[in-house]
Amino acid sequence: MQDRFQSYIQSEFPELLTTPFLIAISGGVDSVVLAHLCNSLPLNFSLVHCNFQLRGLESAKDAEFVKDLSISLGCDFFIKTFQTESIAEKRKSSIQLTARKLRYDWFQELIETTSYNYLLTAHHLNDNLETFLINLSRSTGLKGLTGIPQRNAYIRRPLLKFSKAELKEYAIKHNINWREDQSNASTKYLRNEIRHKIVPSLVKLNSQFLENFESTLEKLKQTELLIEDYTASLHQSLVSEEVNRFNIDIEKLKTYPNPQAILYQLLEGFGFTQWEDVYHLLDAQTGKILKSSSHQLVKDRNKLTVAPLSTEEIDPIIIEENDKVVHINNSQLEFQDRQKIEETKKQFAYFDKSKLKFPLSLRPIQNGDYFYPFGMKGKKKLSDFLKDEKISPVDKPSQLVLCNYNGDIIWVLNLRTDHRYKVEKNTQNILKIELKE
């Protein structure tokens, strides 16, 4: 096994041969064997251990074991203690999710503040199979069936080719001690139930099951790479990009075989889960919106627009008569008194000041808004006006309006002023407002 490990490091992780790195170690057989294998090459590493204080005295013994192990291996170590239960309660999160976030936040901090560039974890072939089965049970695409990646960001996983049995056999053969976490024997959690009940049954049915699974996994990864290349080529013809968003051409998409499969590949990284609803957007009415935890997908005429969910909320801004400049996020409104209308551009608005009553207010649009568009007869719903102006449904929620003291909309910013507040022939005092971005 040691020769295979060395060959695997040389072929797949050559950066570890010349760069110091960290090993995440729990004290269990997997991470302890990883530390011994790295020490046998030898490589330059230190150990990092999280004490989550979830098992009382046993947690303290795990930390002491890691300290002794680092001394025996002649390497440095980092140990951090967390008040996991109280943090989980405060965050209203599960113990498992809280511990995971605490662990990886600390790992990230170590990478950023020390001379170490990489962190190794002891995920092995059995872990990969368990992840595969968990994802399969929850419904997933091809990416969810390709297992745990060998590397992502600063993390490296050099034991994915080795089974749990191989690691244990190596430990016993070389008289390596490790700590047993009794909670791993519990079937309370899905992963443990798969580990102790399902995987043994699969191996019993076919003694070569793990080897065959590894071979299948490689084929799935190759297929994933092929699909990624195909998707990248389609992206060029189907997708147009704008600032902070991109658009998918529906008509072009429908000319390809399996448009739904293509749409899935284009959108799978944006957190959408209700895929039937996503596919229905292809033939939905303009304005239909679906949201994931991070993005929104909007049907906008002959395209689908993907954009991040807006995190900026603009509270109404009160504008007094003496205000000359009002700041709005990355732009500002400037107010000037004028005797006549000067140049006219969409970012300029002119009003008969005698018709205004201060304070004015600036706010996002609301349901039921209407105004009397300059140059048109009668009032119009703002939603209809924005639709006529071909304003994307993505942009509508952030559209701002300027209102008189009585609530009348006097300006839909950058689009149209209200007819009732226009400058007349006999207007003596003109208020010019300019939007500068």
C-alpha cells in the first residue's frame, strides 16, 4: 500500500512533494494512517485537530492522542476547541452542520494565515461509495454521482483510491494505534446506516463491489468531462452575458435535441431543485420567476435570465426642499433650480416646482402603483408601463420612483416623468433633478 500511495502522490498530487501542508486528523484510523503514510515518504506536514467537545472525556483524550502522535512523528500540530453545542443552539443549526462549518472555517483561516498551502483529508473509497448512495437516494444529476473530488480549492484527498479495509490492514500490520469514536457505530445518521447496513450487504453480494464501483466512478467522471466540454460549446451560442446576469436564448435552445437536458447543464450550478418547474418556464408567460437560495430565473419574452437574488434593500429616502444631493447606493440625485429647460436626457427630469410639496420621497415600486406618463393620455399602471418599456422582470423590483408629498409618483427614474407635474408655459420656477450613476 505504501508504494501505491507514493505513486499516487507523485502522479496526482506532485505539489505535496515540495510544499508544506496540513493533515486534518480526528484520531481515527483513516487520518492516522494518512499521517503515517505521509511521514514514511517523507513529506513536510503538520496535524490539525478539532475538539468539538461532543463526547466529554473522550473528546479530550482524542486531542491528547493527536498531540502525542505529532510528537512521535516529529511534526507540529494545531488543536482548537469549540463550544459546538452552544454555537449550534445559537445558530439554530444541527450539530453536524455546525461542526462542519466550524471545522472548515478554521481550516480556511489556517491556510490564509500560515505558510501552509494545502490541507489533506482522509476520505477513502468507502466514503466515496457512501456519498454516491446518499446523493442517489436524494435525486441528483451526473455531478452528484461522480463522488468526492480529489481536490477542490486548497483541499487534497489522497486516500480516495484506498478502501477502509486496506487502511485498517495497514494500521494493524505496522502496529499503528488509533482512537475509536463510538458514535460512528450508531445508525442514527443516514451515512452511518449506509456504512453499517447497506455497504456490507453490497460487498456480500459481490466481493469485488468496491473495485467495480471505483471503475464505474472513473467512467462517470469521464462522461462528466465530456458533457462539460459539450455544454461549454453550447454556452457560446445559447448564452449572452451582461453585468451580474446572463440570458439563455429560448428559441435557439429549442432547436437542439433534448433542450431540457441542456437547460439542466446550464443551470445546475445555481441551486435550483424544482427542475420540472424550471423546464415549464420555457413556455411560460413573461414575468414568471423561480428562485433558488442564491439566484432567480426569470422568463423574459424569448429568453431566460439568471441573476443573483438582490441583497440590497432600499428603504424610502426622504428628500427635503433644501437638499441638493441625495445618495442612493452607487448613484446620486442632484437637485437644481432652473429658469428654463436645458438639455433633455433620460437621466434628467424637470418639474414645475410650484406643484411640488416637500418632503419628497424616493422608494422602490410597489404593487398597485400608477402614474400619468408624460406624453400619454390618462393614468397607467406602473407594471404595465414597465412592461411596455421592455424592462426586464429581473430589474422591476429595484426600479425606483420619486414621489410628491401626497404620494403621487412624479418620476419613474430614468424612464418617464408624470404629466401632472410637467413644466407649463407659465411656469416660473423649475426644479431640475439629475440622476448620476
